[in-house]
Amino acid sequence: MTALAPAPTLSVRPVRWHRLAWVTWRRYRLTLVGTVLVLAALAVELIVTGEHMRTAYNALQACAPVTSEKCHFMDDSFRNSHGGNSFLEPVMLLLPGILGVFAGAPLIARELESGTFRYAWTQGVGRMRWAIALLLPGALGIAALTGLFGMLVNWHQQPLVSYGVSSRLQGSTFAVTGVAAAAWALLGFALGALAGVAWRRVLPAVATAFVAWFGLAYVAADVLRNRYLSPLTTTKMQLSARNFQIDQWWTKDGVRVSNTKINSILEAGGAQISGHSVKIHVTQGGTDPIQTLLSEGYRQVTQYQPGSRYWAFQWIESGWLVVLAAALLGATFWLLRRRAA
């Protein structure tokens, strides 16, 4: 009897990284182009309005004497025209999360949902190399694009900050400026990638990741950010708009006084109280109720974060966001490795 030799096994050579990068580019170039177009459209708007703002700011700085009616009019015009909330602010506030989630969630979820990942895993790629080729360029690309956009927003806001109209620590702009914009987009990308592996479907992954991102962004703005460094306090009645006010109260002899008592004194002096708004009307020969409070020993205490801490806060926030994003991407690789094909 003739013994049959075992059939030789063919080993599949691993696909080289540059070929994986080319495949990734071919499959997701439309997503990248769409992201660039969205950012480019917003960038054009920021550049145009930023140039107009700088022209008005330079004219205002050159106005003299500063006490003239002309300068007062230019001051009011600058504040009213450029200091108000823009219709783009809500869009830009959510932009890092939207771009990150919509870029990260479909990368793996679409492959798992359609089943095409099985072909990739048997063609000399393997699930880990496949995932790295998808996620690493995507994470670096989305962080770089949003980081550049954040620097552009910084440039756009500079006249308002220099003139003391707004603070860079405001929650409506902080997360979309500087390096924090890149970090928040990276977090959205990592949340989307993890949700994609967990759900194996694109739409549930996008929805889950964005809700999680929005919740973290809310907690950071409302709770964490003002506690990165201990806030300062001042008894000055006027706080520069460059600083970010956290809280305000009145004291007498070092003891905090209730708002109810302060409001009753103000109302007795002719002030109108409406919610948190106080309108002071001083008639001719009358007494300013605020001055009455001060003369009786009351002091207004304002708790705030100085605007000079902007970059310190940027690096603190970006640091924990990058660490969290790295942990989420690590969890994505771990979960993908344990997932059965």
C-alpha cells in the first residue's frame, strides 16, 4: 500500500502596513473628504467674520479720546455686533463630538454588520492588524483636523478676549478651542469605535456613543472644569470679562448673608428684582441701593477662575481626555479579540 503524503499547507503572508493603509484610504476617503469640507465651510465663515472683527477692533483701539461720544458709540457697536452669541456656537460646541463619533463608529461597526470582516481576517490581515489599520489613522486624522480647527477658533475669538468682552473659559467655546478640541474629538472617536464593536451595528453605535460623549462634555463643563485649580475670590464690584465667574454672594462681618435679605434691602432702595436680574433705578437726589449696602458693611464676594489659567485648563482637560480615549481604544481591541467571528 502506498502512503499518501500530506498536502502542503499554504501560509498566507501578512499584508504589509502600507497596503493596509491604502485599503483604508480607499474605503473611507469619502468620510475624510466630507469631514474636511464641513470644517472648511466653517473655517471660511470664521475667517471672514474674524477679519471683520479685527477691522472693528483696530478702529476702536485707535479711537481718541476714549471718553468721546464717537468712541462710546464704537464701543457699543463692537460689543453688540461681535460680542453676542453667534448661531454657529451651538454647532461648534457639539462639533468635536459629532465628527469624532461619526468617524469612529462606522469604521468597525459597518464591517461587522455587513460581515465583510470575515474576508479580511482570512487574507493575511488578522483582526488586530485590521483594527489597527482602521483605527490608528482615523484617530490621528480626526485629532489633527479638529486641533487645527480649534486653533482657528482661538484666532477668531482673540479680539473679544483682548477687549474684555468674553472669556476663553466660557463653556460655549472652551471645548472647541485649542488642544481641547482635538482631545474631545478623539474621545468621540474612541467612544464610537467601542460602541461599534459592542453593538456590531452602525446606527445604535452612533447614538450610544454620542449620548455618552454629550454626558461627559456636560459633566466636564458643569462640574469638573471649575475644579481643575482652586478658584479665586474678590470683593471688587466689577470683574473683568476675561475671567470666568463661578459664584457670587454677599457677606457682612465675614458671614455670608442670604439672598432673601439682600433682595429685601435692594427692593427697599428702589431696585427691581426679577429672578437673578437686578435693575437699579436711582432718581435725582436718590441713593444707590448698592452703595447703601456697601456703606452698611456689606461686601459682595465673587468666586471666579482667572482667564490666565486658560492654557493650564486646556492641558489638564486634554490630558485626562486622551488617557480616557486610550483606555477606550484599548477596551475596543480587547473586546474585538474576544469576539467570535
